Amino acid sequence: MQETIENSTNAREVTAAQKRKEKLTKQLKETKDYDEKIAHLALARIAIDLDDGVKVNYEKVQTGTDGKKLKVLAKI
């Protein structure tokens, strides 16, 4: 049975686990921030016109109903 990291006496294991925890915490925060942005845009039901082209629609999708620009998509 694997012991918990709190009970470990192996410094290398503890350090590796702490780094992994920090990385996962950072990824979780990034995911939550992205989810908030994308949910706001998804609920806005933004209408796009395919005749406008990609660049115009890209900007529409990244602009909230309040006019605020949200950098959700990669720059083109």
C-alpha cells in the first residue's frame, strides 16, 4: 500500500509531490478562468455571419455583451 506524502520521509518524493501539486493548482486556476470567459461568451449567443470572414467573426466571438474584449482564442 502506498503511503501518503505527509507521512513520507523521502525528501525527493515530498519535493516532487509538492511541485506536482503546485503545477496542478496552477492548471486548475487557468482552467477555471478560461471556463468563466468561455461560458460568458457561450451564453451570449453571438450571431456570426460567414460572409464577414474569419477575422471579423473572431472579434465578435471574443467581445462580450458589455463590449469588453476577452482574449479566449489564439491570435490570428
